[in-house]
Amino acid sequence: MIRKINFSDLFVSDLGWLQSRFHFSFAEYCNPKNMNFGVLRVMNDDIVQPQNGFGAHPHKDMEIFSYVLAGELSHSDSMGNEETLLRGDMQYMSAGTGVVHSEMNGSRNEAARFIQTWILPRQKRLSPNYGSRRFTRADRLNRWLHLLGDADVSDSGAAVGIHQDANAYVSELEDGQSLRYELQAGRQAYLKVLEGDIALGDLALGHGDAAEIRDAPIELTARSAAHIMLIEMSADVADD
């Protein structure tokens, strides 16, 4: 089964300095029927205006990663980490017992766009941890780039291990290129089109659209230059 989520149907939060589209209940958007998809708890499509951002704020008991699509995103946290990420870079934080961090766009003239994603950990009160990875376009061009995978699986091939049975991939496809993902029995996936347009089987998905995928093949073709993210996980965790 494939269920399409239209970008135009997502909740829009506009604070002036921040424009966000929430895939699931978050902040001022509260919908008990749309709390999560399996262990995927948050996916926010954020645009932060120049010289603005999220000031210092706390998190706990969550696996959080941000994938940058445009501009620059500067991170600092209570563990002493500070860095600036650019297009195609990823930052990861296991909030565990608690961490305070900020995310700012230090550019004077360019908006920053990034996808912020939260995944529920398999256990609480883990030791906080932070990491990041920088990737080139070639790393994800017409292929799956494995960003995150289960830290308990030593040979997952993921760039970063997380505390959950879940995987995150991205790919940047040239026009007309096709890609397939073998979704195993007992698994499900959430696909988001970050940029461009694709065909997911017979279903057309445009910029920002998403799809919940259960018990169906993942076969997609770029209808223009496209950039996609796939979150794959066990189907054993029921949606709230």
C-alpha cells in the first residue's frame, strides 16, 4: 500500500524568520491522528531566514538529524560542539539524558533550508552524543547514500549509527534516472521528495510531497532532476 501526502496539505507554520511544514504533529500543530509513522516522530521542512535561527533549547530521549538542502546551518550545543553545515551535509544528535543546542543561519543574504527529522530511540536515558558528516553530490548521485542505520548492526554500511532499527537514505537523481529499494517483509518506509519530481510506480510526486509505503515495491524514476529522502524501519511499531 502506498499513501501519498501532498506538500500542499502539510501544516504550515510561519513565524516570519522561520517557515516550516510539519509532516507530523509538532509545536502549534496538534493532530492526534497524525503523531508519527512507526518510529518516525518528526519531519519538518524548515526555511530559516538570514541572521536568524533556533536559539538555545533542550532535547532529551530522541534521535535527531538534520539534512541541509540550501544555505548554511550553524550548530552549537552544551557538549561543546560548534560547526557550520552546507548543502548535502548532515548533523546527528542523540539527545539521550538531555542536551541543549542551537541552530542558526549566519548568512547575511541567503535563506537556509533543511529537513529536521526525529526518530524515537529504542531506549531512554542514553548518553548524549553528536556527530556530523559531509558528503559530495557524487556520493548520492543516481544511487542511495546510506546516512543512518542501526548502531547495533555492525555492517549496516551507514555513515552514522542510531539507537533504533531504522535507516535513512538520500539520493540525487538526474532527469530520467531510476532507482529501486527492496523493502523486506515486516518493513515500511516514508519517502519524501526534497526537490524536483518523481514517479513512484504509477504515482506522481512533486516537490515536498511524501508517501507512506507498506507492502509495496519502491521503484521510482525522476521526471526532472530530483532529490529524495527515504526513511526505512520495522513495521512492528504501530502508528499512534
